[in-house]
Amino acid sequence: MHTRILRKIREKIRSEEYILTTHAEEEMANDDFIEVDVETAILNGRIIRRERDSLKRAKYIIEGVAIDRRKMLILRFAQDLPIL
């Protein structure tokens, strides 16, 4: 399920065509993660659910594992340029 979306997200990660929001950076710092942890978790993770935000845009929750093997949940909005 969501295979095409996950493949597209991974392509953007590999080509570094994404934006980390200030909120994402703050959440990463709070949990002692770095950007490579997010990239790794997306590259080895899976979409566990799809939701809609208040503007009815699709967003995907990705569960994956960071470099140090800690589990991560990542929220991603479906847009042309991925925003994490």
C-alpha cells in the first residue's frame, strides 16, 4: 500500500530534493536525531498510515529506523517538493 508514494519520497531523499521545516528540526533536536537519521528512516521505512491535514492535504506517516537503530515516526506532506 502506498508503494508509489514511498518510492517517490525515497527518490527525493536520494537526490536531496526536500526541505526540513523549522518544526522538524526542533523535533529532531528534542529527540537527539540528525538529518541523516531522518533520511535513513525514510529509506528503510514504510508508510504506516495516510491522514489529511486541516486543509485536506494528504500527509503520510512513515515509520523507520535511524542510524543508531532507534525507531522514528516521520510526517510528510504530499507536495511537489517533499517537506518533512
